[in-house]
Amino acid sequence: MSARTVALETIDHGLVVFEEPAWCVGHGWQMGAGIGRNDITHNSVRVKAAADTYSYGVQTLLCVHTSWAPFVELVPRVVVELDLAGEYEAEEITHLAGVLRTAATRMERVAAETIRLRGEIS
């Protein structure tokens, strides 16, 4: 696994230096955020499934990504954000169901990749 070294200032352990896996999108969002060492989290690119609806326009129904807090969790996990709340026209339901089938496939792919990444952790 290709990794780079990152250093983050934490409120409980001072400067923490750690390896960032190649799949991580970076830690800029955590710098200067007043985080603890256990809050340090690697996140992958977010995979989305969106639908163009009559009722709400283009709406992201699902966002899924790999996440790993290496000082708390033994292995990476999968984060799933599902947003389907709303009232839809009956004619939209077939389209939404298709988008959800696509979303399920994307969730399964991210899960499979996360399982593969677990094998790279030493």
C-alpha cells in the first residue's frame, strides 16, 4: 500500500504523525479543527447516486465512501448517507427505484473495495 506521512495537531496528543493510505482524499478538512487523536479519519472519494426528479430537481439520494479512524478502529468501514425523504409524483417512482438499484450496486462495490483495503493494513 502506498502511503504518505501526514502530521496533524491534536488537542489531546499534540502533533500526531501518521501514514495516510493512498485511497485517502486528505486531511485538510481536519487541520485547525481542534480535533483529538481519535478523531483523525481517513476518507475515500464519495460515490453518489442521484436522480433527476420532477418534484425536487436533481437530488442526491445516496452517498457512500470508505472511512477509517486508525486510532480507534481496527479496519476501514463503509459510511452510507441515504436521503430519500419527500413526497414524489407516482410517475417518478419507477425512476427512483432504478436509481436505488444503481445505488445498491455502488454500495456493494465500495464495500468490496473496503474489504480489499483491509487486507493491505498491517
